[in-house]
Amino acid sequence: SQELEQSPQSLIVQEGKNLTINCTSSKTLYGLYWYKQKYGEGLIFLMMLQKGGEEKSHEKITAKLDEKKQQSSLHITASQPSHAGIYLCGALGYNFNKFYFGSGTKLNVKP
Amino acid sequence: ETGVTQSPTHLIKTRGQQVTLRCSSQSGHNTVSWYQQALGQGPQFIFQYYREEENGRGNFPPRFSGLQFPNYSSELNVNALELDDSALYLCASSGQLPPLEQYFGPGTRLTVT
């Protein structure tokens, strides 16, 4: 089965600071998905990365997938209180019929 | 707003009872997945339905079962509830396999006492 390890487990940053969240897979990924979840609510899709070395950005969030397709990072520039929440990485199983999530990174942004 | 709805929002059941949770996918989405999320953990994949057939299952016992209907709605049924079944249950729909994006509903919070 696919295992995804996220680090750090939690993060508290001052507003305006940059931060990075990492996701490491035990196997080569078909695709790596990033989601954001507000406490106790549904997940919001952020980005999906498929190709080794791929990088995508949306507003102040940038996600990268390494060349070997086993590690991804999510970088937030100039963090704001609205960025607070739980960030989850996810991946498809090799038969595309299962989906795995990391345990999440809880982000708090202090005004 | 993803267009995916779930009902009920909250539910309290007693150990040993049965429960049915419902999900309405986005129109045109022929794939629905169900997840269990315990407090402080990432979602755990329960199963996936594609065109009304189960085509993938996580490590959940048979007392977790599902149905998908032609009108883009689906159900998650859990029999013989246990205390550990207390969790947030999420459904997600997508329009293709493999999914480029999954659209999640807001979840149903199930408490088993």
C-alpha cells in the first residue's frame, strides 16, 4: 500500500512569514494532490502534480514534485491568517482505484 | 462550493446500530469515493464506486458497504456500529478515472455512544 508521510505535523508562523510543508511517499507516485481542510469540514483541492520536476503555483502557494516523484513540497509565501487550516497530501494507488492521504499538517498563522 | 452535498450533517447512534449516510455528487460525475476521518488524522479511503460498481476498497470490514445510483447519489452503510466508527465521513466525486481532481462534500459527523 501507499504510505505518505507529512512534516511537520503542526506549524505556527507569524503573519507574513514563508513556510514549507513536505510530503514523502514510500513509492513512486502517479500523481500527488494537495488539499486544504478547515477544521471539521470538507477538503478543498489546491493542486495536482504529475510529472517529475513539475511545479505549480496558485496565488501565494507553490507546490513541487521531485524528479523521482516520491517527494513533494508545498510552499506558502507571505502567509496570512486565511492560510490557516490543515494541509493534506494525497496520492492514487497504482491501479487508480484507491486513494491515500498523509496525516496532515496543521497550520496556524498568528496576526 | 463544490456541488457535492452530504446528509445528515451530524448523527448520533448507539453501538450495535446501523447507519446510512448519503452523498449527492456533482452532475455528470460517475465516480464517488468515501473516506473516514478520525479526529486529528488524515482521511482513510473506504471504497470507490465507478458507474454503480465498487472498483476499489481500503482496509475496512464488510460491515461497511455502499451503493451508487444512476442519479449521481450514493450511500455509505455501516452495520453493527462500534465506538471506533465515530468520525467525520467524507464523500468525494470526480468525473474521470484516474481523477485529476476530487470534489469533496462537507462531511457527516458520526458519533457512536
